[in-house]
Amino acid sequence: MPFPCTKPQPLISLAVAFLLSAVALTACWPSDPLAQAAIRRHGVDMMNATDLPLRWGHRWSDSIKTTDGFGQLVSYYGANPRSQPFVKVSQSLVYYRAVELSQVAYQVAVAEAIPAAYAHKWVRPPELDFAVRANEITIACLPGRIEGIYHRSCKVIARYNDVVMTLYANVFEDRWLTMAQFRRLLERVDARVNSMGVR
């Protein structure tokens, strides 16, 4: 005797609802000019393996969506991320709908990255002084030790018109990522975001 088809409606309703949601999202996604611009510019503006020393890899990325912006986060590791997750550099770019929104977002990002109560401990190393192209930029590093290894945790928050960029890295004296190599990375992404990420 065949199994009776009882109550197929909930399953069918769920599948139809899911399909309609997917179609609705797909339909409205391309109509968002901000999303279109971000999609076109993501792959060009983000740092890549050629910006980093040899043997850096283990690339990881994710999208960023806020109320007023859209962007991407990319991270690279200079060692095995399972055993040494602190050998890392990450960059985020968020494109905002207006310069006024990016200005506010820049201030928020600085406050979150470098809390006011500890701001005096974060200093800008003279090695990172160069002619930046950003409208606004904060560069600061905090010394410390990880597994007995001296390093500086460096944070860069910059605004390029409607774009806010963060670049975070642990910088070491004689391995993985030195300050000279970090400066080279910073100069390259600063030029790239300025010339290609800002329209």
C-alpha cells in the first residue's frame, strides 16, 4: 500500500518561501549602486599576497555589510594559523553612501581600535612616517610580547573620501613581518585605495 501524502503543505510552503526570498534578494542586490561599486572594486583595492613577504598565505576573506556601507575583510597569515594565529595581517575596506557617513565611521573605527583610556600607550613609529594620500589617517602601534616574542601590534585607520580602511598587523623585529615590510605594505595599499578605490 502506498504511503499517504498527508500534510505536504508546510514543506512546500517553506521551499517556496525560501525560493522567493532568494529571488527577492537577487533582484534587489544589483539595483543597489553601493553594492555594485563595492563588487567592482573589491578585488582591485584589497591587499594581496604580492604585497607581503614570501611564504605569507592562508588567505581568508569575508564580506562586511553595515546600515550605511558595504565592504570586505581580507586576512593573511605568515605562519600556520593553527599554531601561530598571531602572525597575521588584516585589511578591511568599507564603502559608504556619502562622505559624511564615512567621516563618522572613521571616528568610530579609531575609537574602537584605540580606546581613549589607553591612547597614550599607542604611538606612531617614526618608521611609518610617509606622505599618505588619505583624507584622515591614524597610525599607532603598541609594544608587547606573544609567546615570549617581542612584537608591536600596529593599527592603521584611514579615510579616503567615502571609503574607510583598516589595516591591522603584528609586526616583529626579525621574522615574519618587519616594520620595513609593514611600511611597504602600508604604502602600497594607501596608493591603491587612493587611486582605484575612490571615485
